[in-house]
Amino acid sequence: MATVKLYNQDGKAVGDLALDPSLFEAKVNKALVHEAVIAQQANARTAVAHTKDRGEVAGTGKKPWKQKGTGRARHGSRRSPIWIGGGITFGPRSDRNFSLKINRTARRAALAMVLSDKVATDRFIAVDSLSLPEGKTKQISAVLSKLPMSTSRTLIVLEPGNLAVVRASRNLERVTTISAKSLNIVDLLAHDRVVASKLAIETLTSTYKRT
């Protein structure tokens, strides 16, 4: 069973914490991790660019000139894509769907792989508790500086409702907070170090444990 050192808020080791092997001792499959990252990024993508077709651009619906007898090419609308100010053909539309499907089992397996890699490379830091009654930035900054890898980009995993730490961390440039129930593979990979409270690890395990 995987174990990590358990630290207190003063940065001192106070024991070892056993971790669920199904979540923290998974064999890494890079292809599956890549698939999960691409799917999450695609599902978060929204179509912003939007061009108007001939039915959406402003303009008269009157025929520019009669069909025959003018010597000019026939036209039916000034909103035609071949006219200046007309609609756009095959332009980007806001109703595009970029979503990709990945089943929950595969997504959770990929999450377990990344967590396991963090533990195996000593980048998963467990803290007995993260309690900041005043919710001050200098307090959380002092706590993080006493833990291993203090200069690394840090993801703090919290139990739901720990708003004091969330508030205290907002002004720290290289620190991000996330609820244990919202943990995802992209945020894990974007940060070098993961700091999690003991209660957050319990929440994380009960939420994502693989059977």
C-alpha cells in the first residue's frame, strides 16, 4: 500500500499516511492520460467565432434588377455571398460542437495514473489539516513555504467548505485551490506539487475510488 509522509502546518513530519492503492498505485498509461486531457480540454471549449450567412446579414430582399433584358448577370439578392456585404459561405459558426466522449471508467483511471505519478515522484504532499481562521494570504504563504518543494507551482486540494484557504490563496500567483470533488487531470498536470489535507484525501478517495 502506498504511503506518504504526513506534515503539519509547521512543515514537520508527524507520521505516515496510507493511501488507497487503486487510486495512488495505478500503472501509468500515457496514451490514456493523453486521451483524457484532450477530451477535457475539448469539452471545455466554446465556439466564439461566428459568421452570418445570407439569412442573417442585414439587407433588402428585393431583387437587384430584373431577370432579363439588362445585359447583366442575373441576381436574386444583395445578401448573396458573392456580393460585398453579403453572407459568408462556410465560415465558422457558434453552434459548432467540439465535445469528445470518454467514459467515466477511463477518465477516473487516467486521474488515478496522474495521482500515482505524483506520489511516486514525491510531489504529493499530505497535511494533517489546513486551517486558517483569519483567511490571510500571509498565513497560507507561510504554511506552503515550510512544506517540501516550496518554490513549485502548487495545487491545493481542499475538503468542500474550506473557504478560508480559498480566500487566502487568491493573491498567490503560483497557487491554485480546488475542491477534492472537482479534481481533474488537467489541473493536476498543470501543477508541479499537490498539497492536500488529510480530510481532502479522504473525500478524494471516497469520490474517485476505483473498484
